[in-house]
Amino acid sequence: MTVTYTHEVATGKGFGNFWRLLGRWRGSIYKVVVPELIVYAIFFGTINLTYRLWIKHEPYRKEMFEKWVKYCADYAGVIPVSFVLGFYVSQIVTRWWNQFMTIPWPDPIAAMMATTFHGTDDQSRLMKRTVMRYINLAFVMTMVMISPQAKSRFPTIEHLVMAGFMLPHEKQIFDRLNARSDLPKYWVPLVWAGNIVGRARQENRVREDLSMINILQGIAKFRGGCGDLLAYDWVCVPLVYTQVVTLAVYLYFTAALFGKQFIENDHELVFFYNI
């Protein structure tokens, strides 16, 4: 989830603005890792207290425990968690930004329609409005397939009719298409929009072929953006790579439960000396 905070930076004055951002809870790293951090701290403290109160006073157990701590410390250093996690985070952030940049906007098509689609009569206005309605309908249908929020707002085609994105006779066409195939049909309204633009050129409402081509190219680009959004939803980050990163992180911190314990040897002395 993306949480906007730039308005606080832009209007922040005086001392303490950074700490207000650092202490935000909604959308923060604390909200993500606090449960795991609490569990880790409980296990770490339990192991440490067990060593201090029990194992430490028995020479054989103390020696075996310290050997195990050293082994886990060496093992944790072998796991390339920094490289694996850094590369994974980089890929996820790049994918997230590319998804945002892929979102198609109807504004360029609306601007071209306003400047190249001539005529002030009712028929011309109706044709322009219908084209833009089809553009918005295609986008809504795309978002319904990938967004739970959009799906809850428009769970059925009837809801699209009630919202004004689709007319009853157009719903009948979609019902017949859905009876034949379950494949996505977000592109159907864009085909209808292209047909209206072609008819407008024949009726000289769009006076130049170049203007018609620009509008059709805008519709085609819009269709490509909707298709790319669906592709991002269909093709996720490979599960095997996500599992590798998850296993690497959990194995590292499992080894760190013992490997980072402070025992009565040079490890502990070096730690306090560095402080």
C-alpha cells in the first residue's frame, strides 16, 4: 500500500520534522515487522536467560553451547542475505513503479477528441461522449479483474449498467459473449469506440485521416496499457525466487538466535570493547 507523506515534508518547519516522519505507523516498516520482531526478541531473550541461569553453571553444557554459538555465527555469515534481499527488493520496487507507469489515462484521447472531432450538434456530442464512455468502461472492466476494491464496487455487469458505464443493450451483447467464452473482454468497448471514430470520419465529423489515425492510435495505446496491467496481475514474481529469499532470511535469523548470543569468551569481550 502506498501512503502519501510528502505534504508533511513540504510544509514541515522547525526541529523534529524528521522524527514525525520516522514515527509514522500507517504504511511504515514497524507495522510490517513488529510481530516478527517481538517473537524474535522473546526467543532471543529466552535463550540468553537459559544460558545465564542454567547452562553457564554446568561446564560441559556451557562448552557445548558456546561451540554451537560459534558454529551458528559462522553459518549465518555464509548466507548471502544482503545480496539476495537487496536484489529482491530492487526487483519488487522496479516492478511496482512500472505498474504505476503502465496505468492508461483517458486524458490524451479526450484532448484529441476535443480538438479534432468537429461538430456542435447533438449527434456529434453524443458520439464524443460515447467514445469516452467506452474508454472508461474498458478501464473499469480491467480494474475489476485485478483490484479487489473495484470488484467489490462492480461485482456484476448489472452494476456497470447502474453506474452508467454500460447501456442495457450493450449488457445483452456481453451476456452473449460471456456465454461463448470466459476470456477477458475489456477490449470490446475499445472496438466499439474505434468504430465510432471511423464512422465520424466517414461523416466528416473528423475532417482529416491523420486526426482519425491519432485517435485510433490513442485507443490502441490505451488498450495496450490495460493489457499490460492484466499481464502484471497474471504473471507474478516467480514463486521459487520468493521462496528462496524467504528461506534465506528466516535461516539467517534462526542462526542469529544462537550466533548473536553473548557468551563468556572473546566474542562477548570484543562486543563490549567496541561499545
